[in-house]
Amino acid sequence: MKVVEYPDAEMMMMDLADTLASELKNCLLVHEHASFAVPGGTTPGPIFDSLCAVDLDWSRVHVMLTDERWVPETSERSNTRLLRERLLIEKAAAAVYVPLYAEAETPEDKLDDLAKSLEPELPISVMLLGMGADMHTASIFPGADQLDRALHGDDHLVAMRAPGAPEPRITLSAKVLKSAMSRHMVIVGGEKRAALERARHLPPEEAPVVAILPGTTVHWAES
């Protein structure tokens, strides 16, 4: 794991957007398309704000989430909604979106179909991850019902239910996360930096993020 520290979050977000754009451009030089996986939540929003205006062949970039809450796109809690508002606009509106949600009562109802649509995107070309203060990444939470399957299984996608999560989730598995050709993680604040340091000394069952830290570049700013 490599940690890159920045003097402030604004500079970090701009620099990371440039890095991700450069990696996508390089991938497109040698591949027909680039797959680009990103997290939901509030932290990556400023990165998306910069990235959406970058001049690259977005029609050959296939964008997906690392995880999604099992709610329709109209919900305030939908990560897809965030992407459509802040990333898949301006020049990036031409990107191909690969969904992790389909209309159904439970994620299990659509898991096979969604996993099949994901297969052409693997291994993921460029990945951006986040991390919670509880040391989860994507929707691989400590204490989740399918934690062992998500950490150690061969599935590409896993349906997850976790304590404190008000709705079911669907998440890329650790196997898929670890296979990404380029992997970055963005965290902000002292609490998450302390959690990251704790995670390094814990098993993945207690700190799921530790499963994907080897080979990941972590970008951190205090505020």
C-alpha cells in the first residue's frame, strides 16, 4: 500500500481527477474500451466534477459503481443518481454506463443477470474506491451476512445486508476489486486515516478494506 498525502482535500481531488483521466487515456491507447469503477457517497463528488469535463473518448469508457444500494434511481440514496448528476454529464455524458441495479424486489432476483453484464468489463481497467470509518470498502461491511463470500468467494457480485445499512446492497467482490489493473482509494480526515492504520493490523473479517490494500494507492488529506 502506498499513501499519498496532500496539503488539502481540494488539491487532492483535482490531482486525483488528473491521474484517473491520464490512466483512462493510456488504457484507450491499447484497448478498445476502458472500464472505470467508482464509489458512491459524498467524498468522490469533487473528483467527478473535474473528471466529467476532461477531453477523452468517453464513448469508449464503461463506467460502473463499486457498489450500489438496492433502491431505484429516483431515491436520494441511489449511487447511480449521484453519478448521473455529477459524473455522467458534460463530456462524460457519452460514457457507457454499466448498472448494478435493476428493478426487482431484492438484489438476488437480478444478481445473475447483472453479473453476466459485468463479465465483459473484467478485469476493471481503472478503479477508485472509498473507505468508511468502520473499515468497509465498496459494500463489503464487517458483520455483513455474506462477508465471507464477498471476501473469499469466486463470485463477481455479492448481495449484502449489513447492520446499520437500511437497505440491501450489491457489491463487487474482493476478487474483482483486487483484480483491477489500477486501483486508487480516496479518504479525507483524521478519523479515516486512523481507521486505515488500524486496518493494517486486523484480519479482513474485522477490517474488510485490508483485503484490497496491497497494490492500492491511497490518497489522503486532513480536510
